[in-house]
Amino acid sequence: MKRVLLIIADGNPGGGTTHVLEILRGLSSQYEFGLVTQSNSYLFHEANQIGIARYSTYFFTSRLDLRIVRKLKNFHDDFQPDLVHVHGARAGWLFSLAHRQSHIIYTVHGYHFVHKPFIQYCASILIERFISKQVKEEIFVSRFDAEIARKHSLLAETTSWSVIHNGIALVEEIETKAHTKHVGFVGRLVPDKDPLLFLDVASRLRDFQITMIGGGELERAVNEKILGYNLTNVHMLGTLHHNQVLEELPKFSVVIITSRWEGLPYLPMEAMWRQVPVVAINVGGIGEIIENEESGLLVNNRSADELARAVRRLEQEPGLREQIVQQGRVRVKELFSSTQMLGKIQGVYERA
């Protein structure tokens, strides 16, 4: 059985973590996996539950921390993989510095650098180009990211690449819930997800029940804004296990996504499959998941008024709501199942 070492810097709940867990759970009968990730993280503990060989370190001291590079070398030598699959630029960069002539696959889970200050922007481009020269194949989770790579000349001429959309497990026993006026936010409370804009929307939906799931660096600012707006209809659940999030989703009548950028997020797929309409700002690969007015509603600017109007439109137009619920589920089944995603990733593994 071939041995594959997966490396991801951030093992906390999020799209990259969910993606890696899908690989570990879905392909462990075909490959012997090892995992390198953040010490004592959600992913580190979940991998233990499915019997994966684990190595841990803290990736976030510095991108030039040679101690991490040495550890990655040691982990590689101990596991002796046939293939290394790195996820995200931090893991890709640090393992490239520790390169042991392995066959390396690099998955891009969204490009952060597009929104960074100029110096960081330039440095990130150089890092991405360096990673591409070291790897055998790159995987993009969205066509949007592949286009960024093309525009910024990030791909080495010798590197093969493909777009493989994220996918979710299609659990069939989904119960239809009675429609109530209940809006949800699910995501880390960080600037990238812009929970403060979500609260601006909530201030325009005072007749709705509002639930926020997630924690992070903006938690204090979120609580202060809730008090400032006197949003007595907002309920904070904090950070939940992924399975708990999936249990909460069907309780919402609408999920709102206010992200500043995305690769290809799991949340809209998970909501659509559970018959929950999504209202989202059209950033990153979200438009590859949602067809506006067919399988969800997209807003093209960062306007709390427009987002609130879209929510009320779903409330006031039951025919549109029903169409979006039905088409959303069909779209996820046709394009975004974990079975399709894992089959394509296995094809990449076999080529590499």
C-alpha cells in the first residue's frame, strides 16, 4: 500500500481541515496516510480517532523558522512516504525548504495574498512561484484560484495542475424543517469572514432570530457591536464541532456569508444540501457553487442593505425560496459530492 504524508499548518476547524479529513476518511483503505499538523488541534485529535499516524508542530512562529523545517525533514524521514500532499502556502513553503526529492502535490485553498499590503503581496507571489517549482502537481479547489495563478504567473512550466472542487458527504436522511425566520452565520470571527458586516445585516432584521456560530480574534468586537446595536435577537453559540454545526444548519431559514474572500467554501454546499437557502457576497469561488436566483442569492457588493433585502425576498417570495431549495440540493449532488472529489484526488495520486 502506497504511503501518503499530508501536511497542513492550521488544524483548527475550517475548509482546509474539512478537506483533509475527507481525504483521510475516504481514501484510507487505498493508502496508508500520515498527517503533520498543528499540535493539539481539532484535526490532530480527529485523525487520532481514525487511526492515522500523526506528527505535530506549531507552524506559526515564522515562515523562516528553520526549527520547523528540521522537524518536517525528520517527520518525512520517519514516515518515508511515496507521496507528500501539502495544503496551503505555509505548509507548502516550509516543506519545500525541507524538500527531500519526494513527489509533492500542493493544494491551494484560496489565495490570501490578493488582499495583503504591497510588501506582503509581493513576497507571497515569490513564495507561490517557489513552491510551484518544487511540486509535481498543483490542485486548485476553484477555477477562481486557477485564474489568479494564471494572471500572476504563479505556475511553473513543469508543474501540472487541475481544478478539483471540494465535496461533501451526501447524507440522505435530511428532514424537511418547518420554515421559521431564523438567520445563521457560521464561521471564524476573523476579518476575512467579516462578522461585523453580518451584524450590520442583523440590525436590519430585528424581527428575525439570529444565531452566530464561531469564535476568534473578533469575538470581543462582535460582542461590543451586539451591545451597541442592542441586538437582543442575536444568540452566540461559540465554536462548535463540525458535526454539531451540521446539526444546527437545518434550524436556519437562511445562511448569510459575508466573507471578504474565499477559495471554495464548504458552508454553502452543506447548507444547500440541508435545504437551507444561502445569501452570499459573490467573492472567490462562491459563484462556482451558487447560481444566482437559481440555487441561492448572490450580492455583488459589501452592502448590509442588499444582503438584508435578499433575506427578506426569500421570506416574501415562497416560490423563489422553494426553487432555490430544490435546485441547490440538485446542484450539490451533481457537482459537489465527496465521492467525486476523492475520485479525482485519487487520480492525481496515481499520476504522481
